Amino acid sequence: MIKEQQLVKALDNSEGIIVITDSEGRIVFVNKTFEKIYGYSREEVNGLKPSILKSGLHSNGFYHDLWASISSGKSWNGDLINRTRTGELIVEKASISPILADDNSTITGYVAVKHNITERKRLKEQLEANEQLFEKLFENSPVGIFVMEAIKADGQIYDFKIDRANLKSSVIFNRISFIDCNLSSVLKDINIRRILQEHKTIQQGEVVYEWNGYISDKILEFKLFGLDSKQFCLLTTDISSQIEMENKLKKSEAHLRELNETKDKIFSIIAHDLRSPFQAIIGFATLLNDGMENSSIEELKEMSAHISDVSEKTYKLLDDLLTWSKSQLGQLAPTPVQIKLYELVEKVIGQMSMLAGKKKIELVNGVQTDIVLTLDKDMLEFVIRNLIHNGIKFTNIGGEVKCYSSVDDEHVHIHVKDTGIGIQHGKQKRIFSLSGNLSTNGTSEEAGTGLGLMLSREMVELNGGTISLVSDPGEGSCFTITFERQ
């Protein structure tokens, strides 16, 4: 027979909480684990009912059912939430059984064996919360996520089987299901082995594979890493908009550099090309005024011709500068009217005839007489005049500048072709910017600023057209203006 003292010692050494009551439910014994967890001594709880441990979180019906079960001779198993002496809540996995008399006919008491599962419960709830959080993060992630299993042959990974994919992956790849698909098929038969060979990096001691790819007109960024020996995770980000923004910023930066360069050269034009002609005009005018009585008629004609020539060039430069300033202020807006192209070209040739005559250059109007365009007349006249002027400038004495037209089903083309010195191929890419032709003088050392071609391009584009150039050094140049046929 086990002695009572031995039994008490055994119960005290139990990790479980032991509570024994009489048939009325009054406590007659608690073990040391009870004292340790609840903070009550045996003496304090002796003769009291377990209701002193109530947390208030169970209903009266809960206790009624429990008591009804054990008082009928049945055991009760379940979870109890009790409160310690200090008010701390304890979650217990409990088993309460009746103690029967020797003849099994009478209940003499009850024994409760309970285990403190508070920490386990907390960890389980935390795990469940973490799993829910992970699910939310997984499904609502701004990047596509694939959880995959490696497919190997001869110990080497050659593909991955997709086990899970989030919603963002469906958006990126424009498909609903990925489960059990191979990664290579999703990535348009990409060579996985080559990816793993060429894009391996070490990040914080872990092997990571990073690369970019084009899929369905999207630029995608990939990051692949292992979760364990078999499972891998692939993160996919659509960086198309980012790349587009970077390209826009690069274009904007290039445009700002061009504008800054243009500004500097405009100031250079104002400081030098505009100042020098006025100095020449003033000088010739002074000579004319001071030496009129002592100069011959021929000398006077020569000085007045110089004044006229310099004044004409200065006026054109001022006109170009004013037009450029309007374009920079956004005031250069087309006013479309009907234009008979042949008549407009004839007018410009008339204006340029004296300049061409000085170099014995023939001006030819080869435009079809029936072409009518609806464009800004002043702008088109400016462009054609500027192109013919440049043709004269860069053509040797005795050459030809011809303006002619061609028509196809959709477009009208206006060509200005000269027999001049042509343009070096290296300069042609920037011919319509201020820096492209600023320093080039004509065949008779005519100075230029480059404003004319830059403004010509802008005016043509404002009217919905394009301007292009074909030229070879020594073979002349041909500028072509193209508008949609109306």
C-alpha cells in the first residue's frame, strides 16, 4: 500500500496542477505546482471551493454543464481559464473526474488534473496571427511572389515547379493560374540553368539570383533565393514605369542641357554677332559723314553698299532673335490659312534674287502650281526663305538653288536643293539645333548663327510637319519639308 505521505510527495512533484475536493466541491488538497502557479498556499484554499479561481470569462451555463457531468459520475475534459491571486489569467487543459467509494456507488470527492497551457496557447495564437499576417502580406504584396520547388537532374536545378503565387503575379503576367506550372513556361521558356549560372550573387551570406527581362512588353525585375534545400522564392517587380520615368528624366536632362547651351549661344550672338554689325554700320556711317566731301562717287557707293549689306544681315538676325524669343515664351502659335505654294515660293525667290545675283546663283521654282496647303503662311514663308537663303550661302558662285515639290497618296513634300558644298555627316545629326551649325561660314565667308534652321524645325513641327536633310560633302544638300496631304 502506498502511504499517504508518499502519495502527497508524488503529487507535489507532478508538473501538473492537482486539486482534490470533497463531494461538496470544497478543496481538501492542492499540490505545490498549484501553489507556484496560483500564488495561494494550501492553508489558504483548504475548505474553499475552486470558484475562487474563476476568471469571469466562462458563463454560468459552462460551470453548470461541468458540474452536471462530474456529479453524474462522468469525467469532464476541456480548457479552463482561471485567474491567479495576482489577477493573471491562466489557460489550463483540465481533466476532472469523480472519486468513488469502494463500492463505486457513492461519490466521495473529485480530482482535477490540469496543465498550464497559457504559453502554448499564446504561441499558438501568435502563430495563427502571424500566418494570417503572412497571408495578407503575401496576397497584397506590391511585387509578384512565387513559392516554388526545385526540379533537378543529375543534382543540378534546371527548372522550378510553382506551388503558390500571389495576386500581383496574376496582374504582372496577365494570367489566373500558375499552380503546378514550370517557371520556364511562365517566363516564356527562359533558360533557368543559364540564369542560375550567370546571375548568381552573394547577399548577406545567402545565394541570390537577380536579373531583368522583357515579357509581354513589360520590363520585369527578378530576385530568386532559397527558402530551404528544395523550396525557393521568386520576387517579380514590374519596373516598366520606372524605366519609362528614368528615360523621361534622361530626355528632360538632355533637353535642359540643350536649352542651357542654346541660352549661352544666344547670349554669345547678342554679345558678338549683333554688336559687331552695329559697330560696322557706325564705322561706315562715320567715314561717309566725315569723308563725303573728299570721297569719289565710287567710294561713296561702296561705303553705302557696305552699310546696306550689314544692315540687311543685322535686320535678319534681329528678326530671328525676336522669333526665337516668342517661341521660348510660348507665343509662337500657328494661324492656318489656305496657301498657294507656288505663289509663296515665287514671292520668296523674288526677295532672295538680289542676294543670289551677287553670287550669280540661279534660283528655280519647280513647285507644282496646283498645290494648296492650309498652314501658317508667315511660318512657312520663314522656313522656305531660310532654306533658300542657306542654299545661297553655301553654294559657290554660278551654282543653283531649286525649290520643288513632290506628292504621294498621303503627303506633300517641299524640297529645297542646292549644288553647294554639302554638310559633313558628323554635323547632320545636330543641324537643326543651335550648336549644330553655329560656326559654319558660307562659301563667300557669310557669317551665320544657326538660329534659322532651329526655328525652321520648330515652325514646321508646330504646323504638324517634319523636316529632314540629305547631304554629302561636295555634293550639295537637299532639305525636305513634309506635311500630310489635305
